[in-house]
Amino acid sequence: FVRKRMKADLIADDALNEAIRVSGGVFRELCRVVRTAISYAQRAPRPDTRIESEDVYKAEAEIRTFYWRFIPQEQRRILRAIRQHNQYNEPDKVAPLLESLAALEYTNDKPWCDVHPALIKLLDETAEYDNASDAAQA
């Protein structure tokens, strides 16, 4: 899709691979990552506006910041469990995460899920805080 929509020399191969990874394989998210990376490439102090990996990393950080604004501690716990087991047991609690694409569902032989790749760093960074909060409440 990307190569059909833009000239190959407008995005570095490693940047495209990184954008695909960050998208989690979701077409709409790939569009979002590339669109955001284009904005960063256009503002970069480089002689050309080719998308580089650093532009994709900035796009990933922007997506992570977007999610940080509305994912409360309880949902971060659910996302960590999904990340660990690639399954979920309480569909009513996971539904909002799937709808917002914070959790992504895949179907191969059987359905499975994972967290949005941009959120992994967020979940790792907040784990200690969330665990400390749990201990304080106990």
C-alpha cells in the first residue's frame, strides 16, 4: 500500500519496516503512522523530506502520548495481562480497548490479541507506579 501511494525514495526501507511494526499490522494504523511520520519528516532539518526511522519513532511516541491521556490504571493492568497471555477472559472489560485499538485482535487458527505496539513502552514505564499503587491500596 505504501509503495503504491508514494514514491519508494520518499521513505527509507528501515523506516517503512518500523512503521509496519508500529502499526501492529492494522491498515488504518499504518496510515496513521506514515501520515504522522510525514509531518515529522517535513519539519526535520534535513536536505530532503524522506521519511527516516527517527520520524517513525516520533510518530510512535505521539501515538503513545495519545493513549496515555485516556488509559487509566485498571486498563493498563488489563493490557499487561493481554500482552503476557495474548488472550483475555473478560470481554466486557476488553471491548473499549479493542474499540480504541489499544488492544488488537487477530485471527489465525483461533482468535488471539496483543497490545498496540506503541503502548509497550508506556506499559513498561508505568508498571512500577501501578504496582506501587496496588501495594499502597492493599
